[in-house]
Amino acid sequence: MKITPSKLNTFLLFKLPAAYLTGVRTKTLTDSTCIVSVKHRWINQNPFKSMFWAVQGMAAELTTGALVMKKIKESGKNISMLVANNNASFTKKATGRIKFTCDEGLKINEAIDKAIKTGEGQTVWLNANGINEEGIQVSSFNFEWTLKVKSKQ
């Protein structure tokens, strides 16, 4: 089954309902880029009338994770994925529609290829930047994904 934005959004509804209910939606998924959007609303706001940091984190993680899932699927191998570390910085109040973009598909290809060739677990740091409707960055998230080819048993 091919991974598409609409299938990812359905996946959210059933497997990550908090992300779905707060408005996190995949908009674009290509070989190199994933874009996830979320709009500031009552359900995802903090007491300071901007988007709660955890909602931004869900959108950012999905942006990087969807690319990893797509690349694993395309490899045809049984590969596990897990976030080992993450960090974030916030530079402006997140209001309106925020689009998170990760365009590091090539880094994922390299890590998966190395994991398949060596049989050893690999890590890859991926970045997702949150940009508001005015084109201003409001946050930046980095996720360290671990990738390991599962042994056949």
C-alpha cells in the first residue's frame, strides 16, 4: 500500500486521535519533502492565546516521521523506527496556520541504505521548521530517528 497524505490523515484519526482532533494534517508527501499543516484554534491553544508547543511538536514529528515511513516502505525491508532524542526552539507566537516542512528525504535514504548494508542500527537527525502565514518561522524541531533492520525469526 502506498503512503499518501490522505492515508496518513486517516491513520491519525484511528491511531493518533490527539493529533487529528487538534487539526494536524499532512498536506504534501513527496520523495524528498513532507509538509504538515495545523491551524491555531481553541482546542490547541495555550493560556497565552497561541498554539500549544506539544501540538506543534506533533505536527513537526509527523512531518519527519511520515518521510521515514515512506522511505522504509519503499525499501521493501522490515525496519523499525523510533525517536531517540528531540529538541526544539520557539521564536514567535504560533497563531494562524502553521506549516511544518521537512525536506531531508536524501538523508533518510542514506541511513536506510547503510542500515541494510551493515545490519547495524543507524540514526538520522531530521529538522522540521514551522512557518506561519506571513512566512515567518515560529518554531524549529529536530528529531533523532533510529532505524534498525529487524532480523527474521
